Amino acid sequence: MMQGREAAEDVQASKRARLSGLPEGLCTPEKRVSAWRAPACAELHLRDWDPERVCDFLGRSGFRDPDLLRRFRENQISGSLLPYLTISHLENLGIGPQDLRLKLLACLSKLGQHYAEEMKVFNDPIHGHIEIHPLLIRIIDTPQFQRLRYIKQLGGTYFVFPGASHNRFEHSLGVGYLAGCLVRALKEKQPELEINHRDILCVEIAGLCHDLGHGPFSHMFDGRFIPLVRPGLKWKHETASVQMFEHLITSNDLGKVMENYGLVLSEDMDFIKEQIGGPIDETTCENPWPYRGRPREKSFLYEIVANKRNGIDVDKWDYFARITDAFLKADPHIQIEGSNRKYYKISTAMEDMEAYCKLTDNIFLEILHSSRPELAEAREILYKIEQRQLYKYVGETKPKKGKEIEKEEYDTLPADVAAAKPENIPHDMELKSEDFIVDVINMDYGMKEQNPIDNVRFYCKSDPSQAIKITKEQVSRFLPETFEEQLIRVYCKKTDAKSLNAAIQYFVQWCIYRDFTKPQDGDVVAPLLTPMKASWKNTEEDELEGPTECKKASKPRARLFNN
């Protein structure tokens, strides 16, 4: 009786399977699991299945059509691709009709869930608990990425603001996470964009790896040190990020791992590198689309990690004048071993990724704790930093619009300041060009003089499917008119009060000669100099309301003293 009842239940289960559209033998969770764990397929992980193992699984799961299996074999569909197949993929393979494609996808979806690898959870102080894909974990757990733990996100700012202490490592985790959030939101809300798992993984990897090429103390290295020590070199950290990413993949044999997660190296490596460093090809009449990784239809993907359209994601620059000097003095004497036992300086380490991997903020301590006599000058500078004997801030000014200082002129500015000696400076207080540091800081909203919002589209509430452009007149008259400005900050290396006072007089006189804006405290620190420039004098209204009252108040005092 029990055997007869079980046979009847099997018949009913087969009927239910036919009605539900599932292949026979997959009608209960227990039987589905047993099919997935069939001995012929289960000794390897899903990502290691070759096309023959895939066909064996399909046959055991009830998909025995020879034409279907032939198409899987001819197109080399391996196990790593199975969880990511879509209706359109199956249609392109020539598998039909539609109900067969749906049955096949339902089966493969359950298979993918069974073999799904666990996401790793990070507790981020900004974003909370975030999940990271296993492929990204493999990238994170490499020496090239772990190097970012030892590079300050904000360069030398930490020496001024103790709270600004986070590193490129946690910043990169956050960028990878946010890039994934954005591209997944696009996939969910706009399915017509046809964003697939490869797109998502590539955007996450690009966000994660976009800062791999930063040198010690971040932008201080590529924004100030390299231009000073190698002025003719056209180099930026994004270039090194692309090179370091390639080095990371090859030296850790991650190419096969990427393929196992469904990526196509010939396309996806280019796509990741293009997101980090820009297009590989030049735009021409014959080739108007310069990107290799993705077609023009998916151009929006290139705007997530490095937005060339409106620059909203661009990192802001920061400088720290003194750690630069220490690096300049130490550069000829530091030896960093690279590949093939070749040695590099601080300023040339980016030419070899093996050497560049070893170049982090730790160079500060290497110089500071060195006993080598040739590093004595650099060591003395870093000692002063630790003792808070920092260069003294002299003042800030701005050039007039259209008369900004060009990059080629930067190196001549300290001598230019020293040449602006005021007449009242005594001979023993004269300063030289080496006593000054002149920082030129170009600030903008990401697109220099352009308004980035001009390149942003907004969705209107009346029709959320329509994106429109909004002019600033439609928003408010309070919006800024200028989106770029240049700041000039001057520092003095001498820290005694007399030298600092003399440096201020030099600076104010220099601002007069160069027709820069008057320093905010100019009338206080250089009262004998500021009246020399007519455009710096107080307006007529100020003279009526301010100085006149002062003159009236001073008359009784004058008579008192005369008496």
C-alpha cells in the first residue's frame, strides 16, 4: 500500500510539474537539490563547470533537446555564465519558444542561488554595513590595494586638522560601494537601459580601483612634488591607477577569476580602465566614439566613476607646502627597488609598478628615522613638522579675471615676490626667493569656468519619464555667476617675528605690482603701502561713514595734546 501511494504521488507530482512549466524531476525542493548535487556535476564549483558539465546538468534537469544542448556547446556556455543568462541571451542563442526559455531560466536561477557565494560585509563609518561582491574582495585582498591603507586621503591636511585622518583605502571602499548602488538603481528603475551583471561589476571595480595610482600624501605628490622635480613630465595619478590596476590583475592571476564571474576580459578590462583614466582611442571623423569597453548606447556608464560631462565627481585639490620641500631634498638619495632589481627615486617610482607599490606615506617615517647624512636636510624639515615649527602664512590674494597665472610661471613666483622689496625694508631684513613659497590654487566646480549644472538634466514631477534642462534664471537670481577662481597664498620659511613682518611687506608690495586684489588685512599689516594703490582706497561712502567720524572724534584729542 505504501509503495502504491508513493507511485501515485509521483504521478501527481509529474502532472503538477507539467502544469507549472517546470521539467519533470524538479517538482519539490528536495528533488531540485538532489539534481543540483548530482555526482557528475557537483565535484566542482559552478564557476568551474565546462560546457560539457553544463550540458550534463541540463540533461539531468529534463532539458534533453539535442538542438538546445548543441547550442550551449557551440557557444561555449560555461558554468560561470549560467546565473547571468537572460531571456535575450537565450533568444540570441536561438533557444525557443518563449515558454522553454522561461522554464530554462527558472531552473538556472535556482541553480545560481544554490551556488551563490557569500558577500562580505564591511562596517563603514560613513555608509554603515555595506556588502562587497566576492570578486571585489579578491581585488581588495592584494598588496597593491592594501597599499592604500598607508596613503592619507587629504595629504598633509592631517598635520593641521587632526580629524582629517582617513586613508585612500576606506575612501576607495566607499566609492566602489556607491558606484554599485547607483548602477543598480539605474538597472531597477530603467530596465530599458539593459544594464547587466557585467556592467555592474565593472563599474564597482572601477570605483574601487580609481585611486590605486595615488602617491604619498595623495595630491601633494602629483599636484606639487612631481611638477617641481620633473617639470616636463605630463603625468597624473589616474595614469598610474590604470597601470597599477593592470599590475594588480596580472601579478595576482585574477584574470581567470574575473572570467569565472562572467566578465569578458577583452572588453571589460578596457571598460574598467576607461572609467578610471578616460578613453583609450582618439576621437576622429571615422571613429566618433573613442571608447572600446562599451558602445555609445551605454555612454551613461562612463559618467559614474569619472564624469567627463559635468565633473561633479571630481576630487578637490589640497596642498601642503612643507612635506614637498622634504621630498625634494630627499629625492636624489632614496632608493626604491623595483622589478629586475632596478632602483628608482621617489620621483621616478611610478615608472615601475613594483617600485610604486612600495611608495606610500611611510616615506615620511623612513626619512624621519634615517641616520644617513645625505638625508639630513630633509630630516630636519620633518623634525620641524613634528615640533609644529611650520612655515608661516603670509597672506592670500587673487588675480583679476582673465589675468590668472599660468602653470609655466609657477616656478618663478618666489623670485618675483623677493624682487618686490618695499623701500622701507632695512638691509639686514632683506629676504631672498628661497625664503618664500607661493601656492597657486585653482578652484572650480569641476569644469573650470563652466557651470556643471548646465550639463545636468532634471526629471519633472508632472512626467517622471521626461528629462529636461533648467536654466539658472528658472531657479533663482541668487546663484553664482563665476564658477572658477584662482587663489594665491604666500608662505615664509623664516619663522621669527621680524622676518615674518618683512615678508608681509614684500607680499603686499608684490600684490600692488601685479595688480592683484588687496589682502583682507592689508590696511592693518601694511598701512604705509596700501594707500599707494588708488583702486585699493576706501570708497567715497566708506570715507563719509567711517574715516570722517574718526577725524571728528580725533579733533578734541588733538587740541588736548596741543595744549
